Amino acid sequence: MSQQGVEQGGSRYLYDSFDAAAARIEANERVAQERWTGLEYRLGQIEGLLDRLERRIWFGVYGVAAFLLAQGAEALLKAAMR
């Protein structure tokens, strides 16, 4: 019986096994890391868009409130002038 990893002459590539499973796992880990990085980037963009949307909504709410207050003040002024 020959032992794997023990050189018996010739090229070491004939006796050393290539660990394909480890190479696949490393490749999958690199792919998963790149996907995670891309996901974090996209989530950051979505978060920025949501912040801007929230700001626009609040501007709209404040605009409506200001309009209603102006209408109320105008009504009070007209009632005071009569």
C-alpha cells in the first residue's frame, strides 16, 4: 500500500490530492460575501430613498397644516372686521 502525501519519486502532483471540496467552499464563501456586500449597498440606497420620501411627506403635512391655519386666521380676521 502506498501512503498519500509521501513522496515516492516523481512529481508531487501525482501524490498530493487536490482538495476540491475546500476550493468549492472558499469560492462559495467569496460569492456569498460579494452578494452580501451588494445587498448592503442596495439596502443603503433604499434607506436613503425612504428618508427622502419621509421628508417629502412631512413637508406635505406641514404645508397642509399651514394652509389650514392660514384659512383659520383669514376667517378670524374677516369675522373681526364685520
